[in-house]
Amino acid sequence: MGLTDGVLAIDAGNSKTDVAVVTVDGDVLATARGGGFRPPAVGVAAAVDALAETVAEAYAEAGVTSVAHVSACLANADLPVEEEQLAAALHARAWGTTVEVRNDTFAILRAGVAEPEGVAVVCGAGINCVGMRPDGRTARFPALGRLSGDWGGGWGLAEEAVWHAARAEDGRGGPTELARTLPAHFGLRSVYALVEALHLEHIAPARRHELTPVLFATAAAGDPVARSIVDRLADEVVTMAVVALSRLDLLGEETPVLLGGGVLTARHPQLEDGITDLLASRAPKAVPRVVEARPVLGAALLGLDRVGAGAEARERVRGHF
């Protein structure tokens, strides 16, 4: 059975996927959760196959086989050509009459605003920033890591912390408590042992992200090197936000700057204060706010925007999540 005026909302991140089937009136008929969405690692076909299992679960619960519109906010949809490729792959599944694919950062942005206007910076495994206006204008970055000029994200922070710790231990750099706290997290006695274990994958590569909270704890304890890394991240977050605001001509008006992703939603005081202070000096009318709502809400709201749903429907779906 087709839901002729409904929306399939998809928020597919690197670590997990959430989907929801929503009516044009804002009623959530079904939700489902699946694994991460990583086309660069497994290929587009395999990634969409895995996504299809989660969609099938939600459709079965909702009692539908298709909807009017698929609103998909996907990790690794970093370039317009990738969005087009993924949209074609989703359209071929016949989940909906129309399909729109956006980078998953747009889901966090839309989840945090009443109308589709503002800027969002996400710092999770990586870092990204997008902005949008109701007239359809957007601002975005390629967000391909160092290749496209990015710095930060959980993986990048862990790498930076280990870099400083290694140089402290072997004499190429100044002292830092990171040389003790990072290896200690894994029960090791030296940075050399940590580097060896990471290089030989005696420690699973996916566990590197565990070092990011250690970095923040070391900074909170007062270590100057760790604190300098956190300060640099605050500067990067604000730099991205200010550029996006400038591109959209929003520096001169009160505009929300939404902060999402695991690193920013952890509410580390030094990072949060640094972002607030830097925004106040560089974009005084920006209003920073941490978004803790599930990003699938943003995908649903973008879908409801597309099918022309009213304000009551948007509020109803917001209330559900």
C-alpha cells in the first residue's frame, strides 16, 4: 500500500541509521534503527542494501510499501555529485515518488530551527558545516578532511593528541600530560607502546575515537597542550560558522548557529565557552545552541517542507521526537 502524501525520513550516519515514516499531518507511523551508512568503505550498492533492511522494517510496521517523498540526509554525501549518485540509487528502490538527498549535517540544522534558516556545525567523527535560507540558498563545505582544508572531528583530535604526546615522549616537543593519559587509557605504559599498538592494529582502529574524551579530560585538568588543542577546535567551529553566515548574508541578523555531533553535544565547558566567546566577537548576532534532538527529526521536517505540510504537522512530528 502506498502512502500517497507521506514522507520517508532517513538519517544515515557513519555509526547508525534512523528512519521514520511520517504522514503529511505529522503523524509518525513507524521508526526503525540500523547500522552505519558508509559508501566509501563498502560501496554504494552494499550501503544502500543495508539501508534497505532498515527501511523494510519501518515500512512493515507502518503497513506501507511506498511514500510520496523520500527525504534522506546521508553521511558521506559530501559533494553534489555524490548526492546525485545516492539519490539515483535510492530512487531505483522505488521507496517514494520523489527523492531528495542531502548531507546529514542538514538534518541537524533543520532539527534545531522552527523555519529552515540558520547554520549548523557538526563535530563527530569528522567536522562539517552547512547553512540554509528559506529561499533555498545554502552554504556548505566539501568536508573531506585535510584534503579539503578541514581540521577537527573526533578522529582528527585523537590524531593530534597522539602527535603531541609522541613528540613529548621522544624529545621533539614540549612536555604534556597527554604522554601519560593517552597510553594509560589502554593500559599501556608509553606513547611508543600506544603508537605500536595502533599501527599494528593490536588496538582496533575504530577504538581510536576513545582517545578524544581523554584529550578533553586532560585539558580540563589544566594541561596547556591539551587545552591548546581544544581552543583550536573552538576556533575552527566558529570560523566555519562565520563563513557560512557570511555566504548567506546572515551576519547582520539574529541567526541560530546549531551545534551537533558527539564532540559538541558532550558539552565540554572549555570548548563550549570558547565557541560562545568567539562567536560573540566575530558574529555578535549569532545565537549558538546545542542540538540534542535526534537528527531524523530534521530529515522528517525537510520532507514535510518539501510536500507542503503545515505548521501543525511540523509541530506534531517535533513533539513525537
